[in-house]
Amino acid sequence: MNSAAPACPSAQARSAYEGSCNEPGSDGKAVREVLSRIGDKWSLLIIATLNEGPLRFTAIHQHIPGISQRMLTLTLKHLERDGLVLRTAYAEVPPRVEYELSAVGRTLIGPAVALAEWAVGHYPQIETARAAYDAR
């Protein structure tokens, strides 16, 4: 790590992130790990889809164009491991499995919607900036 550029601000904490950085031994690990999980290509789409309520694997797969079965399986496992998604297997023939947001997962809907709205609202500016940059 470059000692000239600390990972965390050293001034008085103004946010939860900055506060976590000021704790002894902390380097923003919580922020990096959580953003890595929810900021991947598929997690927020799965979370948004499950906001409708419990769904079976096939229904989730049908709601998210372009996701492979393997990637959906892996992402659901990761979200379940992180406690954002609950998996319920029913002892039926044939077996039935449903996925739903956990209480913690549901708290992510507000920030996720805000981020999505920000992205949609600012995308024209981002496209313009990209075009100008690429033209240089």
C-alpha cells in the first residue's frame, strides 16, 4: 500500500465509512467486501427481482435476461452466505426450492433503488463525458 495515500481518511470521521477506517487495524475491509458482493454484475438484479417476493430458481432466471444458470447459482449461493438471501427447500416430489430476501437483504432495496435512479438520471452525462474523453 502506498503510504502517501492512506486507504481511509485520517480526519474526524464524517461518515460510517470514515468511522470504520479510524478504528485500529481497519482498512475499510467491510466497505470493500460488501461493495464487491453487491456491486458485481448480477447481485443487485437478483436482489431487485426478489423484492417481488419469494421466487423459484427458474422464475428468477426468467426475470434476468443474460444470466447463465451457473452464474445465477453461484450468485444466489454468495448472497445466501452473506445473509442477504434465504433459501427454503420444501420436502416435496419433485423438490421445490424458493429464494427470498432476508430482513437484511430487504434493507438494501432503498439504497439500490437510489443508486439505480442516480445511474439512469446521470447516464446521458456519463455517455457525453465518455465520448468527449474518447475523442481526445
